[in-house]
Amino acid sequence: MWTVYLSGEIHTDWREQIIAGCAELELAIQFTSAVTDHQSSDAAGDHLRDNENPFWRDHQSAKVNAIRTKTLIEQADLVVVRFGDKYKQWNAAFDAGYCAALGRPYITLHDEAIIHPLKEVDAAALAWAQTPAQVVEILRYTLTA
Amino acid sequence: MWTVYLSGEIHTDWREQIIAGCAELELAIQFTSAVTDHQSSDAAGDHLRDNENPFWRDHQSAKVNAIRTKTLIEQADLVVVRFGDKYKQWNAAFDAGYCAALGRPYITLHDEAIIHPLKEVDAAALAWAQTPAQVVEILRYTLTA
Amino acid sequence: MWTVYLSGEIHTDWREQIIAGCAELELAIQFTSAVTDHQSSDAAGDHLRDNENPFWRDHQSAKVNAIRTKTLIEQADLVVVRFGDKYKQWNAAFDAGYCAALGRPYITLHDEAIIHPLKEVDAAALAWAQTPAQVVEILRYTLTA
Amino acid sequence: MWTVYLSGEIHTDWREQIIAGCAELELAIQFTSAVTDHQSSDAAGDHLRDNENPFWRDHQSAKVNAIRTKTLIEQADLVVVRFGDKYKQWNAAFDAGYCAALGRPYITLHDEAIIHPLKEVDAAALAWAQTPAQVVEILRYTLTA
Amino acid sequence: MWTVYLSGEIHTDWREQIIAGCAELELAIQFTSAVTDHQSSDAAGDHLRDNENPFWRDHQSAKVNAIRTKTLIEQADLVVVRFGDKYKQWNAAFDAGYCAALGRPYITLHDEAIIHPLKEVDAAALAWAQTPAQVVEILRYTLTA
Amino acid sequence: MWTVYLSGEIHTDWREQIIAGCAELELAIQFTSAVTDHQSSDAAGDHLRDNENPFWRDHQSAKVNAIRTKTLIEQADLVVVRFGDKYKQWNAAFDAGYCAALGRPYITLHDEAIIHPLKEVDAAALAWAQTPAQVVEILRYTLTA
Amino acid sequence: MWTVYLSGEIHTDWREQIIAGCAELELAIQFTSAVTDHQSSDAAGDHLRDNENPFWRDHQSAKVNAIRTKTLIEQADLVVVRFGDKYKQWNAAFDAGYCAALGRPYITLHDEAIIHPLKEVDAAALAWAQTPAQVVEILRYTLTA
Amino acid sequence: MWTVYLSGEIHTDWREQIIAGCAELELAIQFTSAVTDHQSSDAAGDHLRDNENPFWRDHQSAKVNAIRTKTLIEQADLVVVRFGDKYKQWNAAFDAGYCAALGRPYITLHDEAIIHPLKEVDAAALAWAQTPAQVVEILRYTLTA
């Protein structure tokens, strides 16, 4: 049983595609990830106290989210980091750097159009995939070849 | 003598402002950073072999650059990570994640306009500054207060 | 299944409230903690040998207690550290510092009245909660959102 | 040359006594510590931005202070942690826990009256001293015997 | 479920006493130890090749034994190190030092007659017991109090 | 239950002999290894993208293989590294060095004819075996003596 | 001042070429390496005791050599690992694996003819160079660009 | 400049012989060790407080001594551990185990008569020497060959 953490972009169904592809192959993988509902994630700390200052509101929620993400990344055997073509996605690059320093293997998943700005992130990755199906194939190979 | 690594954006003179500000105060700090000449950095591995494929060209240069950046970040007492308002700057976020996993303290330097996409990066930082002068003040306080 | 260690104050029922709140939500959490019976804890080493000197009696019992606390904190995924308004509670702050150096995430639980003396402890925490219900909400979010 | 970090209580001259005692013996020790001016320390982050909420003001300053304290504790060969008879001094106990988890040796310095609440902190220490002169004697022995 | 490694002296039935005492109390402990049959242990590597030189015979067997002992000590939650009044038992003191550097908690078990030569070993231990029954009591307290 | 990783030579049936020998003795061991089908292994990354340059083709596949090998070596309790008399087998020596730096125990398996070029690799190993049957005997002793 | 360890092949003057090239550029580098005199290295432990068995003679010398190599590799900022076209050179691949597990950056130096057997070693390297001059250029760039 | 810690037996002049031998060869070595005056060492903590109980007196002094020994062992590049033919010398075996778990290389120095009880300690050492002159020769080779 491997644990694979799915990090990054939350606007397309790449997570579902990978999970479904692995389920079809009956691979023994437990998938984990950050909370992917954008509004819940932004509000994760709001019940603790209201903050007029948006910096502290974000700070408070980001730390509550880190309880989950930090622990799950450290428990993962492999991390997949997805970059889309919109938004800054600095949290995805942050997760990749976190994995690199921990020695936790990760795969990047992104289009060819953004290989240049991702060169440092890709250089420390063990693979660059362009499609969820390629990630599934890497997982199939890794677990069953 | 402290060592401070300056990571991130290379299009404005924020590094020079911090270095000059600390020099004026005669703070005992050695500053280090990645190679900040964009073209040299992109070409760092070109002398090893030509690659038609832009992915491998970037890969090769990014790894050569990592010899410098990885070593200097691990030797630093403090890292300052600067995010500008243009470009993806995923390498800056990657460096922040790397620092977080190592337990190496870092400060972020960016405008208020981008606090939301940087919330995870800021949550693991020890300070968020908006101007180089604020970074200099933190360094002055840390070394001489 | 997460493991959550409950550290600190032993005079109110905050542990029971958190455990009951999580049970109601059927969260998959195993709770651990130090021995919370004050007299048993103070006497933990008395069967080894009597000590006239109270320093060595305390020393001997504190070390026996550390067999349990050190191991359980290192095995925890998350630690909750509770500070009441009475007593010194230096062991709670000690546990927080221990977590910080290990990179083990922790939440503090205390009233607003003592935020100033706890500022260093809170600065390294991932959340500050004022009520057990807020801790339960963080756990619910972390495990099920 | 040893580096000794002096942590804790800031209302008496125990630091000066230790430093003077070691100077008299010409021991090759560099002493470091947190910023011990209470008001400067509380205001360490105020130049970054004002916060109406006292929690965030403390949070911001405590993190700026951590840039100094975390780095200096990790660089120290030995830490002396002083507990006075007033105030909560949770930051001192936090520093002791931080040292314990890092494996950094530390000595406690406190009166006999508070050995019971400090039993966990003392149990992980390599010595308990009651006077600055005893700390000086330990340093003399360690460096020159 | 805790794992407790029993290290040291092999000529009396202290292991059996501890195991039986814990079984009676139904403590959830898995006990491990080195191979305690002296002749098997000395001959552990003999099937690999004969050595005329007794140093290399011992060397070869000691390394084969280390496959077991090193792994089991690193997997243990607690180690009990027993010193008898005969023989050198340097391997027991070696195991204690190994535990100390790993941060693995250990208890020593020995008579009062040898406290002086064991002072360094005892100083890094979390308890000194004189009888197997005291060890059982520590385990009962640690697991069930 | 122990986990034993079998590294190195893929042209003879040494893996099968060890696995069968342990099965006969009913030893509780889970065996893992790299993908041992040579062609699959060389092609592990081909589905990601074609590379005209053989260096990058190998690079890409070797990194995909590392997802499996790095993780399984780090999860193993013991590694067996087999060197045959043909081919360079630098990956086997690389795995041995990786184990040595991690502190993961390993056994080498090779003929007497190559003890000289393997002296550094053998010096950090816990045993040198010449036959699969000797490895089985070490495993039997380690798990059941 | 950087420290660069030169590992591997001892039959050509690649070390001298790198050292001379860096000297010409006045790069602030301290070079270290194993003892490169083959006979001295093989005889490193002979003064301790004679061994009829060649395995133990090699074992004894290899361990004495490890006092030097292990310490110098751990102190290096960068390692260059050279593979020639003759001999097994398993110690070079072992050093590369050791660096990989430590997170110590390394460069490989070898001809194109052997990229396939070195694919795992190259996959974890930060650069592959074919000539000493390329290594010098990487060092120049890393230290002075 | 290497740092070599000399651990163990304090009744013969083996330390002086090694230091003199290295001085003659002008080897750049800084030697460190525990306090070797037996009475000072036993009394190291007596100034802190008197203890009627000999266990606590030893405990207190052993911990004060550990401030020195733990720090110096961790700073050493190499440790020499000497076992004489008298006394228990459990602290020497403890130091060897401490080095083994840290990955700090060590050499043992003892007569042939005690190879059997020292087999575990020797198995983790990088060399066994019988005379101080052999240790000097290893140091000469390591630093200057």
C-alpha cells in the first residue's frame, strides 16, 4: 500500500482522473491532498476569530491548513504536484520545495508551455508528466512492474 | 557574522537596496544569492552539451544552478524571498518550501496586492516585509539590538 | 487514523470535552497524554528508591514520566497544549518547545488574558484556540473537509 | 571557543554576573542571548505594520524575535535557562524544550522554591544551579579542567 | 502496543521475570532482544567462512549479530539494559550509548554495588532499577496509569 | 515481519533462490526489489516523451525507476546487494553507498574472485556471502535464533 | 571558500587538470580526495596486523581508508565522481550513492560510451561532464558568476 | 585541521604517547578528551549541592561531565577509544556506542587478550589498534598520505 499526495491546482478534475485510473488498475494506493474546496480552505481559521486585516485572516487559515498538508506530505511515499496555466500557484511550488528538502520523491504534472518557469521545480522532480494518464502509468509501473 | 541568502525576483534593485542599507549600518552580514543574470542562468549548462529539446536544456541548466543555490541556502542563517508582481516566480516559492522543510528561517518581501496567493508561503515565514528598508530594519534588530 | 497528544493543564475537563466532541463526530483519532493524576505522576519513581531530597524525588519521577511523554509526543501527528490561568505550567511550555524543534505541529488552547506571556509559544504554533470546541472544529476540518 | 546562550529572566543581573565571572577567569566563551530590553522586544515587529489586535501584534514581534533566538540557540554549544520567582516565563521553558528535542545541552538556574513546577525542565537538563557563580564554576570546569 | 528491547546480561532469568510480570498484567508489549544463546551468538558468522584468526571470527559474527540488534534497537520504544556483577558486558554499555545518541529512552537494571562505574550510563538513562519487578512497575505505569 | 530489498545483478536466479529458501523455512519476510526486467526498466520513462539523445532517455527512465527503488530501500530493514562477474553493475554499488549513508544494514553477495574491487563496498557491509543459501541462513538466524 | 572532493579513477591526471584549471582562475577551492597511490591505499591497514586471508587484508585497509574518505565527503560542498573506461570502480559508484543519500551534490565525469551503465548514478547527479575543463567551467560559474 | 577525541582508560600515558607522536610528525590535529583527573571528575558536581546518596552524587557529576564529553565527541572528526585490562570502563563502551549511532568514526585501542568481550565494539569501529604508535600511524596516513 502506497500513499500518494496530490498537490496543486484545484480547478480541473486531474485528481479524479488519476484516482479513477488507478482504481481501474486496482493499484493499492491511498490518495491524500489538501482541502480542495477553495472557500472552505480560505475560511479554515475563521471560527477561531475574525480578523479585519486580510493578511492575518489568510495567515490564520493557512496555518490551520498546514496542520493537514504538512502531516500528509510527510506521510506520503510520493507527491504529484500539478501546475495549471492560470493563477500563481505558489503553494504548489512551495510543496515541491518542501518535498525536495525532505527527500520525498515528487512528480510534476503540467503543460509544455510552462516548462521554462518551472525549470527549478522540474529539476528536483523524478518525472515530468503532461497528462493524468501518464501519472497513472508511472504509478502502475512503480507498484506492479 | 551572519549569512543571508537573497532569493527570488531579479528585475528590480531590491538586493542592492538591502545590501547598501546594511553596509551603511555596518552590519556583519555576508550576502549570497543565485546567479541573477537571467541569460547566464538559463545557459548555465550549455557548455556541457547542446539540447534541441528545450525541456532538457532547462533541466541541465537548472541542475547546474542548483549546485550553487542548494549549497548556499543550506549555509545561510536567514533567507529573504522576494516576489514581484510579474512572472510566475515558482523558483522563489520553491526556495521558501525548501527552507521550511529544513527549518531555515526566512522572510518574505512582497506587496500587499499578493498576500492571498502567498498565504501558505507567508504562513511558514518569520516575517512579511513590504520594503527593502523593513528587511534592513529586521536585520539591524536581529544583529545589534 | 490520526494520533493527537493532549498536553498541559490537568485541573479542568478540557481533555474530556475534546474527546467527547470528536467521538460525537466519529473522527478517527487516538488521543494520548501524560498521566494526568497529579499524585500518581509525582510518585511515579517512588518505588525505585526513597529520596529525602525533594529535588531528587522530583527528578526521579519526572524521568519516569518522560518515558511516556517523550515517546507519545514523538508518535503524535498533532499536539494540543493547554495553558490554564493558575500554576506555572512550565511542562506545557516545555512540550511546546519540544514540538517546535521536532517539527511536530501543535495548537495552543488558552484564554485571551494570557496571550502576552505566551507570545513565543503561540508564534511557533499552527493555531491558537480559546475553547475545546474550537479544537474539535480544527480536528473535524483537518480530517474530513 | 565555546558559545553559550543565556535564556530567560530579564529583570536581574544574572547575565552580567556570569559574563563577568567568566571574563575574570579568561574563559574563551562567546555569550549570546535574546534581546533583553523588554520594550524593544515587544515592539520588534511594529515597523512592519500596526495591528489593532494585540494577539497579532505579539505574534508579529515574537516571530521577528525568533529569527534571532532560534538561530542563536541552534549555534550554541550550551544554553543556560534562568527562571525567576515572578512572571510566567513560558518562553524560558519553551527554549528548554527546544534544546531537549535538538539534543542541545542546557543548565537551569533557579531557586530551590520552584523545583517542583520545574521538574520536567530539570529532568532533561544536565545541571541545576542556584547561583550565577555555580554556572561560572561549571563553565570553568568544562573548558579548563 | 509498545516494543521493549532487553539488552545485556544473559546468565540469569531477568528477561523471563520481566516478560512474565508484564504478561500477568496483560500489558500490550512486544519484547525483543539479541540472540541470548552464547554459543549461537559467537558462531553467528561461522557458516560464511572459517577464520583462523579469532579477531576476524569474532568480527564476522558480531557483524551478523548487528543485523538483528541494530534494527531491533532502532524499532524499540524503550530499551532495558541489564548489567550483572560478572563479565565485562561492554556490549550492554555500547547499546546504552547507541540509545543515548539516537534519543531512544532506556532504563538500566543493576545492583547498587556497581553504581559508580555505571555513572555515565545511568546519567543518560531515564531510570535505574534494581529488580525486574521495578522494571515491570515502570512499564505498567507507562502503559496504563 | 521484516522487509528485505534485493539489489543488483538480474541475470541469474539468486533472488528466486533466496525467496524459496526463506519460504521453506516460513520466515516472515517481505521481499522487494527494483524492476528486474531489463527492457521494461530501460523503457520506464518512454511513455513520457521520446528522446533522440540516449543520455536523456536513460536519465528519464532512471528517475522513474528511482521512485520505486529509493522508496523501497528506505523502507527496508535489510538490503542484499548482489554483484555478478559480468557488467559494470554500478547501480548495485550505488545502492550500497546509499544504504551506508542512511545507516541501513546490507549484506553483499558475490564470488571470491571480486573481493578486491569490492573492498570499500564490503567494508561498510554487515556480511559478505558467497551463496544465496548463506543469505538464507543469515536471515533464518536473524529472525528466529 | 568551497571544498570539493574528487572521487574515483586514479590512472589519469584528471584531478591535476581540474586543480590546475581552478588555480589559473584563482577560484577559492580546497580540493580533497582519497589516497590516490594504489599501493599505499591497499596497504593502509597492514601495519595493524598481517592477514593471510586476502578478504580480511582488504577489509582492514578499506576501513582505515574510510576514516579519511567518509569524513572528507561529509565535509565537502561538492563531489566530483570520475569513471574511467577500465576497472570496476565500484568505490566511485559507492561514493555517489553515499552522496545521494546525504543530499551532498555531485557531478559525474565520464565518456559518452558508458552513459547506459551509469544511468542511475547520473540520474542523482547535478551534472554530467565529459572533460575536466567542463568541471572547471561549472566551478567557475558556481563560485563567481 | 582535524579534531580527535581520546576516550577511555585514564591510568596509563597512552594519550601522551599519541599526542607526542603526532607532534613529532607535525600533524594538524587538535586533541580533546574528558577530564582525566579521576578525583576532579568524580567531584564535578559537588559544588552544586551535597548528596548523602552516592547514586545522586555520581548522577550529578556524570551529568556535569556530559556537558563536556557530549559536545566534544559531537565536534570530533575521529574518536579513539582505549580499553585497559583493569576496571569496568563502561563509559568507554558507552562512548563507542554513542559514536556508532551518530556515524562518527572511531578506532579502538586495546590488547589482544580482550578481543572477545569487545567484539561488538570492534565490529562498529573503523580500526583496532594495539599500540599508541599504530594510532599515530593511522593518523599520519589519514592526514598526509
